[in-house]
Amino acid sequence: MDFIHQLNRLIGLYVSAIKSIFKTIIWLPFFLYAVLQLGVLTMCAFYVHPYIYPILSPLVAFFGDTRAELLGHYPGLYLLLPLVYQWGKLALGIIFEGLATGLTVVLFADYFGRHLPSRWRLSEAFRAWPQLFMGWLIITGILFIINWYLPETAANMLRQSPRRAALFDLGLRLVTVAVYSMFIYALPALIVLRQNLFRAFATSFGYFFKYPLFSFFLALIPYLISLPVSFLARNSEVIVTRFTPELIYYILLIGIIIDMFINYLLTGAVTKFLIDAQE
């Protein structure tokens, strides 16, 4: 595909996903997953509640005595809320995000592939849950290592140069999107193409190396949508000191809604791509 064809294809995939937004059943898996995320966020926000503290305090202890003590006081709770919630969200994602993605792929495949002889059932996503789990864990693990190891390696070089740090941060984000775009087709391929995890990864790499720019921008668009909320969450100290500390909770709540929307659009776009590839 030339550049114009790739751009039109990219826009067409997202338009197809947007057109399905009134099919409320397709929203259900990611909506339920968002409700679970809201539960985790609320538990973190009410960390000092007598019923919640005994559950979370052993886990919070892993952050160190200083952070654990800060989390138990106002407004330190809201200062650390993005960090604690991020770890809780990661733990929840390990268990449920792969399944939510698989179920949504089934619903999208049934919607986009109505004219195809083969049909998809929700039971297929439940049967593929172990592979969806492993696929999500591998992809997230690789992205986590990149975002942890590279900043640690470059810390001394960046400490005395804010401009260099800003450029490094931009580069790290682009690298993260580029790496993720290599895996973007893998989980949907488990369901749409009924492949095992190894073949699904091979399929994803194949499409990436065939359409590298297309795959990169396919992953970049939802990332850009999430950027404002992630930026605010990373600057919780400014919000806590200059505005109302409780605002952090609502920013993270908006982030949950945006994540649900992003997951829906991206899963729909990739599923439509794979369905079209079968024709």
C-alpha cells in the first residue's frame, strides 16, 4: 500500500469502529472491565477506610515505609494515588484485560463478518483465555521493561538537562508505540483467525513488517487520545498543591472512561482489518 492508500485504510478502519458505537452489546466486555477498574480506583482512594486498609496495607508496604506512611495521610493519599492505582490496574489487567479483549473481538467479528460463512462464539474467547492471558502478559511485560529499563539507564545523563530529559521522554513514548505496534494484531488474531499464541505473534509481526507505518499510526492514534490524562496523572504533585487534591480521583476516573473508549476503537479497527484480510 502506498501512503495515501494506507492513510485512507487507517481512517476507514476507525470510521468502521465508530459506526458500531450504538451496538451496545459490543461495549459490554470493556464496560464491565471499566467497572472493575473503577472498583480498584475507589479502593485506592479510600485506602484508610477500616474495611479497605487491612486488605491493601500489606500490598502498599512494597512501596516502602515513607510512601506507605504518606498514603495514609491527607493530601499524601492523592499525591500517590496515580502510582498505587497504576499497579492495581496492572494486576487487574493481568487477569481480565486479555479476556475482555477476546470477548470484544468476538462481538466485533460477528458484527463485521456477518457476510462470512464462519461465525464466532463468546465461548471461543473463554477457551482462549489462557492464551489471551499469556499474550497480554508478554506484551505488557515487554513494554514495562522498556519504560523501566531505559529511563534507569539514562538517568545520570538526563538529570542535569531538562531539555534532554524532555527529548528522551518523547523518544521513549515513540519507541513504546513502535514496539506495541508490532504486537497490535496478536490478541485479535487468536480469535479472528483461530490461531495459537505462537502463530498469532507471527501473524502480528508479519503484518507489522509488511505495513510498518500503517501499524505504527494504528497504535499511535489511541495513544494520543490518552495523552492528556496520563500527563495530568504524572503531575499529581502540581494538582495537589495548586488545586483540590480530590481532583486526582476524577482525572483517573476520566482516564478509565477514555481507556474504555480507546480499547473499543482499537479492538474494532484491528478486528476489521483481520476480517477484511480474510476476504
